Amino acid sequence: MDSILDAFGIDWKLLLAQLVNFGVLLVALTWFLYKPVLKTLDERKAKIAKGIEDAEIASAKAATADEDAAKVVKEASNQADGIVSSARDLAGTEKARIVKEAEARASQVAADAEARARETQAKALRESEREIARLAVLAAEKVLRDTK
């Protein structure tokens, strides 16, 4: 074997020293470089996976929030329709009450006006009767004076 190594010009002591150096360098690089780089890569991979998972959860929550918002809007719309409907009903009832009150007042005013008109007519009739009676007395007096 020495002859083969000498034939190729290989010094076995130097080869052994280089193998030991390579082994030490391999162990040192593995220990100080390869493992920390793998650890960093694993941490980044975990962070990315966590980010993707959080994004999926956020997306699901956003979809749920959109559905919830749609439900809330629909419910609010239904409530608004109910409020408008009850307000219309109340307005109709109030309108009927106000119209009835106005009609009652109008009929009361008409009745009062009619009563005043009758009273004024009766008063005018009484005054006319008094005036006629006074004129009749004056005429009778004048006739009596003239006959005397």
C-alpha cells in the first residue's frame, strides 16, 4: 500500500492530518453554523406557519363578521320597518282623533252660532215689538190729541 501511495505522491501523515483537520472543521461548522442555521430556519418556518394559521383564522373571523354585520343590518331594517309601521298606525289613530275633535268643535261652533243667531233674532223681534208698541202708543196719543 505504501507503494501505491508513493506512486501517486501521497504523504499518509499529511493525509491523516488533513482528515483530522477536516473532521474538526466539520464538527466545528456543524456545531457553530449548521445547527444554528437550521434552528433559525425552523423558527422562521414556525413563524410563517403561525402567520398563515392566524391569517386563515382572521379570514374566517372576517367572513363571520360580515355575516354578523349582515344579520345586524337586516334586524335593524326589520326593526325600522316595525317602528315606521307603528308610527303610521299611531299617526292614523291620532289623525282620526284630531279630525273627530275638529268635527266636534265645528258642530259645537255651528250650534253656538245658531243659538246666537236665534237669540239675536229673538232680541230683534222683541225690540221690534217694543218699537211697534211704542209707535202704536204714540199714534194713539196723536189720534186722541187730534180728536180733542
